[in-house]
Amino acid sequence: MHGGYGHNPMMLVNCSSCRTPLQLPHGAQSIRCSICQAVTQIGDPRSAPAPSHSHAPPQPQPPSPYSHAPPGPPPNPHGRKKAVIIGISYKFSRHELKGCLNDSKCMKYLLINKFRFPEASILMLNEEETDPYRIPTKQNVRMALYWLVQGCQPGDSLVFHYSGHGSRQRNYTGDEVDGYDETLCPLDFESQGMIVDDEINATIVRPLPHGVKLHAMIDACHSGTVLDLPFLCRMNRSGQYIWEDHRPRSGVWKGTSGGEAISFSGCDDDQTSADTSALSRITSTGAMTFCFIQAIERGHGATYGSILSAMRSVLKSTMGGGGGGGVSDFGGGAVTSLLSMLLSGGPISSSTVQEPQLTACQPFDVYTKPFSL
């Protein structure tokens, strides 16, 4: 699937088995579904006989692969919910991370139990999966992102959660305010390369039609604008905020086709998340994921502003960035044990406190806009 995405129009064809819409490369005669692995054969339209105007009884035709409804039950009034959850630990490599699988499982549990996502509509990619199409390679991550947005309709709610390494590389087009593209690192990034924010934006942001909403939660370093969304919400320690305009000077549109895209991420692009080599003494990862889940579980999920403030409070008091009583402020039990695991490498200076970021396709009032998945 190298290159050429922009040159030939892609066709959508539904999987002959599970009906998931698949992106068909130009000229392909068959395609394998990344979800159920069934191979769908594509008839060449040029080989079809010319239409006949005689009154002979029509020959029965096989059902068109384009006529099937999207996967899942018929849409209810509130639309369908779909999620892609990717956790990469880079096991047995020098890049190994400790907590990404745990992040994925916690996120899946939250989506199913708190936000009523059907388990069948959550696609998990991680190294524990036995299905080769659910290992988080570059190709499988790309397919999962296509799957997330394909067939979406007004009322649908989509979630993309990523826990793993992020990085950045020089941008030579002048598109990026800071001169760098942000990237996600699939399992095979050393041989296959990283996935750049431009591609992520083109795949899951740009196509979103009116009435569809996408929430992304990205727990990686250099991840503040990895969806390449045009506006970044910068909040100070007292909760006041401004929206920064990150639209590229080239004038290229990085927003949606009328839908809504909002991303929570672990830190600013020039910071390093608490799960990378710069903080290698920490034995477990996912500070951002943990704080997001805590904010929701503790009843701070009413608005985007209340979530962001709660996340910052948790990080600040647990990672040494402010006054207060630290871990004890947030209850005991599982919370304390997870936080102590996060902090087991010893004290972390306040200069390494992460700042949760919010980016969006349009600015909005974060304290009045209700949050829902």
C-alpha cells in the first residue's frame, strides 16, 4: 500500500462476510478484511454484458457488494459507537514500555461500562492479540483507522485511543507551526517507518461528515497535535484558557467535512510523556490515560473544561507539580496503588509534569460544552 493514495480514487466495498466497508485499492481484484480475514472477490465491471432491451427474463445477479448496510445493528436514534484502541509495548526491544497494554484494557472497560460501547464495535490492536491482523503493525494500524471512519453516519460516535511511543520529524512543507510533524510509532516503525500526523488527519479527521463526532485520546510523547487539528486549547494553572490557531500557513484545511473532532493528549508537542526514555525510571506508563479515566470516574466528566482541569489536578498532585497532599487527595485503594506504581521510580521533579492538551477542529467554550461519547 505504498504511495499513490492521492492519485487514484479509492472505492469502498463491503466485506462479503462481516460487511465491514473496506477501502479497495485501484485495480485490485480482491481484498482481505482486516477484521474477519475473509477475502472478497471483486468482479471487473468491464466484463459485464451490455444492457439488453429485450423482454427476456433477467438473469439472477449475485448481490452487489455495495448494497449492504454498514456493519452492526441498524442505527438507533443516537447513532452507532465504534472505537479503535491501540496499545504498543514494543516488547523485547530497547524501546519497551510497561503500561500500554494496561492502558488499552482500562480504556476498553471504560467505553463498555461507562459509555455503553458494544464490545463487538471495539477493535483492539496490541501484541497480545493472536490474530495477525490485530498486531499493531503500520499496515494494521492504517487499516484500523480506515475501518473506524468507514460508513459513518450522522449520530455516530467514534473513539481512537493510542498508548505507545510518539515522535516527530522535520516538516519541509511549512505546514507545521513548530516546523515538525508529530508521529505515532507502530510496532514495526524501525523497518516500516512512523505514521505522520498528516496521514492521521487525512484518514480520520478530514472525511468526518456533519453529525459524526470523533474523540481521540493519545498517550504518547510529542502528541499534542498528532491529529493535526487546527486549534489548540492552552489552559493556565488557574483554569483560564485561550485557543491558539494552528492552521497551516499553506492554507490547507486540516478540519473535518462538517463533523466534530476533539483530541485529548498527554502533553505538549515539545514535552515528553511520562512513559519514555527521558523518564525511564518510571516503571509503568499511561499517566494521561489514568488521569482521563480518573476524571470521568470521579464525576468530573460534565464538560471538556472540567475534564481537563481534573486531569491537570491529578497529574500535578501525584507527580510533584504542586502543593496539596499528593496521592492521598485522590482516595485510596486501586487509585493509590496505581499512582504509587507510576511513581515507583522515585520522585519526579515538577519540571517534568505533563500538561494535558485539548485540540479541536473548531474553538468552543470548554466550560459550557457538554462532554459525551
